[in-house]
Amino acid sequence: MYRQKNIDYAVCQALNGPTMAGVTRVLLIYDIMCRWWKNFLARVDSSEFLELSPSLEISRGIGDMHVKGHVKGCLTGYGLSYIEGAGIVDGEILETLWSVLNESSPSTRGATLAHRGEILDDHMNHSNWKKVVGIGMNVVLYLVVVKLMMLAAGTLIRKWKRALDLLKDAEENFEGLSDTADQAMLRLWERKADAAQSKRSQNVKAMDYFAVKDYPGWWQHLLSVPVR
């Protein structure tokens, strides 16, 4: 219980902040959501310092990089691709900085173990220093806020156009696949998929319907043949 107190407090404070007014549904992404959530609501109920709005619907997910390292059931239960409304997101924050950190690999390739650690520490400290300096630049931020809004708008428009192109291709492929499927089976699949999604908030095991089934290969059949 006490091992989770920091994340419990942080989550409750975030979900009760002033910007949450009028929000009825949130998507909460955590690397170990499958374990942390099991007793989270019980810890909230038993603590005088933790509180959640009873009207708030919380969808639980795990970042794409981490969920693939969990057990198979976590992919369908917590994978962002299986959560309605999540869109196409990776759900990672710190890990996205690794691509920048990878640029230091030419310097670390020939370094000793101790020197390699120092180089990586220097790069990460520099990244953190830039964040700290950026947080305190209120005056500069005020002067460039309009420019940033324009850049943000341009980025969103570019992403929106790309999403529309991808949606068109996805719809064409989906319709083509649906046309070749047995219509009775298609309706059955849709009913089962809708039922799994409706039960997800109460029990993520319902999402096992989307799991890829394992079928034994020829080599597994050979292993099962008794040797005399």
C-alpha cells in the first residue's frame, strides 16, 4: 500500500484539479496499470487524503512500449489500440527522449563502463536543465505565446490532414475485408466486440475476445507424438 502512495496522491490531485471542471471521462496511462489499479480504489476509500469524483469515468491504459513487455492479456486489456476514443498515441513521455539520447552513441561506443555512465548522465542533466530554464522564462513565454499558438495550430492542421488520409485508406481496406467475410459471422463478431468494449471498464478480461488465438504448428504436433 505505502509503495504506491506517491502515484496515488499525484493521480488524485491531478484528477481533482481546477482544469477538470466539467470533465466526465479521462484516459489514464501508467506503465504498470495492470498491477497498480487492482487496489487503487480501495486505497482511495481507506485514505482521508485521497479522493475521486464518483461521476468520473477512468479508462486505463499502458504505453505502447511497455505493454508489449507484459503478459499477453495486458495487450488487449490495456493496449491503447483497443481503447475506444484513445486515438493513435504511444502513451510514453520520458521514453520519447531516448531518440535524442541515442545521438550520443558515437561518443559512448568506445568509452569504458564508468565513462559511458558519465556521458549519459551529462546529456540527461543537460536535458533536465533546459526544462528547468524553460519553466522560468515567463516573460519570454508571454512574448512568443502567439507565435507558439500559430505553430501549434499548423502542427495540428498537418496532423489532421495526415489522419484524414490514413482514415480513408483504413476505411477502404476495412470495407474490402468486410465485403469478403460471411455477413452472418460479421454481425456476430460485431456484437461480441461491442459486448467486450461495454464490459471493459468493469473487467478488462472481457477484452480477451480480441486476443490472437494460438494454434499449434507442425513442430508442436511432432513434439506431441509419443516415442516408442
